[in-house]
Amino acid sequence: MTGARETRVSDMKRQVFMGAGEIRKCLGVSRQRAYQIMNRRDFPPPYQTLEMGKIWERETFEAWLQIHRPNLHLDHF
């Protein structure tokens, strides 16, 4: 096909997702506190809701983290 754009897997950006458990561990809070935080108006909306629960793009969570918890880093996640 002329003019068709070919997308290769190597060209695609790898998306990393986080669930409530990963977010809880990153924030260093209890499960109850994590759910309170995830239900705040300023917390980013989930990327998708699956049968096992909500998931967030790591990039989106990191952006929120930089604003609301600037002293925390995701280096070990």
C-alpha cells in the first residue's frame, strides 16, 4: 500500500500500568488510606476498570505524584 504507515512493535511506547496494590505500596499507606486517596477529586481517573479492579497508567500516576507527593519517587517500582 502506498502511503500507509507501518507501525512496528519497536516503535511503540511500552505502557506500564499500576493497580491499587502498587499504588498503596508506593505511597506507603494502608489499603484503606490508598482507596481514600484514589477516590479524591484530584487523583487521576483510572485508565480502565477491569474485573480485578481499576488500573492506572504509571506515567499518569507519576505526574500526580510529582505534584502531590514530591518527596516520593517510583525508582524501585
